[in-house]
Amino acid sequence: MNNYVFTPAPQAAVPVRGGARHYAVSRIFCVGRNYAAHAREMGSDPDREPPFYFSKTPIDLVMSGATVPYPLGSQNYHYEMELVIAIGRPTFRAEPEQALESVWGYACGLDMTRRDLQIKAREAGRPWDFGKDFEQSAVMSALVPASEIGHPASGAIQLSVNGQVKQSADLRDLIWSVPEVVANLSQYYHLQPGDLIYTGTPEGVGPIKPGDVLAGRIEGVGEIALTIGEPE
């Protein structure tokens, strides 16, 4: 017996590759414009000022291989291929030299974006929530433990749409590396197991339409796939 007014939503979780285990998700942080070439294509001048973040909610999660409907309220729906970090231990005010000790594993991710709504909000000086935080906008592959693959500091990151390569870069191109991102974010939050961090996307983002099939990969980490369905 409990005293909830409504039955709580199921715990958001991501499968761990190669077994029956799952990683319970509590928060999703995303790094904005963390590849120089993508920053330029979005109209910004990249430099090494402190990184900035936005967030998605765990209800946004959807697993690789899904078909998701073209989202509500948008006419300019974009893909963004990313490396995802999964935190595995409490972390607060970490230094970059120790930050990798906090990382449990990695995955491929797609930060799906209602670009028209994001740009409209940006031009008005408003938060990006409508453009970034919406249902089925945080796509993920299965997590791979760092104990199995180490901590990838380089390696190809690529995304194709209908078999045509759209994004192609290397993890070494990140403006802020994985340990730097974890260390910086831990200056503002008590990071905990269950926290995911999308680390930013390379250049080549663009619009997609119903019927498009997305296929991405990160060397040494895994693969991800998504099909775009008709609007609801």
C-alpha cells in the first residue's frame, strides 16, 4: 500500500551491453557546442570559455532501434550524434586528473532537436527547453562499462542518414574532453550514479523527415539506429 495519488512512472533505465543489467537514469545533462566546427555552423565563434549545458528529462529516453514519430510543433527536426558518459560514483568538485574515476561507462547517443523552436528561443533570449527537452529526444545505445573499453579519448564518430554520411569527426576534436566536462559539471552539481552526460555533436547536423533511417557509430563504443515515423 502506498499514498501516491497516481501510480509513479517506471524507472527510466538503459541496458548494459552483453547482459541483463540496466543502468537507472536520474538526470540527463547535455554539453552545448563542444566541437568547434559545429559551433561555427550554428553561427558561433568557438573558444575555450567554460562549457555550457542544457538538460533533458529521463522521460525523453528511447533506445536504439526504435521508430519515433516526427515531433509535435516542429518543421525543422535535426539529429545530433554524440558520445554519452554514465557517471558511476558520487562526484563533487573533482579535478580533471581524477574525473575519469567517476565514469562508469559510455554509449552512443542522439540528441534529437526541434531546431526551429531552439533557434526561436535563442533569438528571444529564452531557455532552449522546447527545442531540446521533449518526448523521445534522448536516444541511446546500450551502455558499455569503462572497465571493458577504457576511456576513449579518440576514435571516429559518425552518423549516416539513409546510408549517406552526414557527420564524421573524431572524439579528439572535442573542445572540452570527457574528464574536463565531468570536472567542470561537478563544480555546479553533486554528480551521482544515474547521471548521463551527452558530450556534444560534430558538424553536419541537418533536417530529417518521416521515413528517414539514421545509423551512427563511435569507434570502440558501439552503434545506434533510429527510424523517423509519421507525425502523431
